[in-house]
Amino acid sequence: MSHPSDPSHHRTDGDAPSPSRAGGGAPPSPEEQARAICLRLLTGSPRTRRQLADALARRGIPAEAAEEVLSRFEDVGLIDDAAFAGAWVESRHHGRGLARRALARELRTRGVDSAVVDEAVGRLDPEQEERTARELVDRKLRSTRGLDREKRLRRLAGMLARKGYPEGLALRVVRRALEEEGDDPELLEQYLPEG
């Protein structure tokens, strides 16, 4: 039996054993549940506010409790959609070669506000975007050798289009790469008008 002077005798709410381990006690409040869910999700990787809100809604957390916890997490910096968007753009552009349009689409599907998306993708330098497109074409160029010119053009430009590159940029980069490889610029003109 513990004595009143024993520190374990005086428990505060924060020191109470969790109901799952204690085998009894009151169930956690919706706010406690929301905090636990958010912390667990944020441990794996950064998430946007909307991703966390959606996860809380799927788990039946009342909207008021979810809003309270999400606002608190934002206040202390555990949720930062602008930082998330900046890191996403950096990572996905350098890792996957995605262009602004594809990056913006991915961020919007994750619930990032349009103004934050525009700012994040706006930091991507147009010259860097073109260099990345050229690197992607250079890597794919080798695997298209032996195909007829039209098929090569479609494959290379299609690959860039799937990664979100605008048509004009894609065609310009593909044309330059094929010319450097020795393709006749006049023959390319019928497929890729210079623009």
C-alpha cells in the first residue's frame, strides 16, 4: 500500500494509466482520440491538415473535437501545409521529375490551399524544370533507338506529358535531343514545328 508521501499516491490526469492497459476507466475523450490518431499518422510522414481531418472523420471523431486538435497542432507547428508543399515540390521534382502542373495537381488532391500550392510550385525555376525534362528525355532516348522517328517522338513527348510538362516545352526538348543525336532538323520539322 502506498503512503501519502509516496509520489505514486498522487496522480494527475496525465499520469493515469491508459484504459487499454489498466483494463478499466473512462474511455478517452474524442480530443484524446484525435490527438493519438494525428500523432500516429504524423509519425510516419508529414501530412496536410485536410489529410488528417479526413482520417479523423473516417474514424468517427466529432468535427468540433477534430477542429480543436487540428488547430492546436497547427499552432505548435506539427501541421504546416506550406512547409509540406515546399518539401513535396522539392522531393517529387528531383526524385520523380514531375513538372509544376503535376505537382500542383498532387498537392491539391492532398487538400493544400491553392494559394499555398501556387507559391510552392512557383519556387520551381523554369530553367530547372527544362533541365529536368531534358534529363528525363536523355534517359529515355537510349531505349527508343531503333524505333521509327514518329514512334520515338510520341514516346518521348508522351512521357513528359504524363509528368506534367507543357506540350510546347516537351516538344522543344524532344526536338533538341533528337537533333543532337543526329536526326535531320528538316525531317523533324514535319512532326515538331519549331516554336
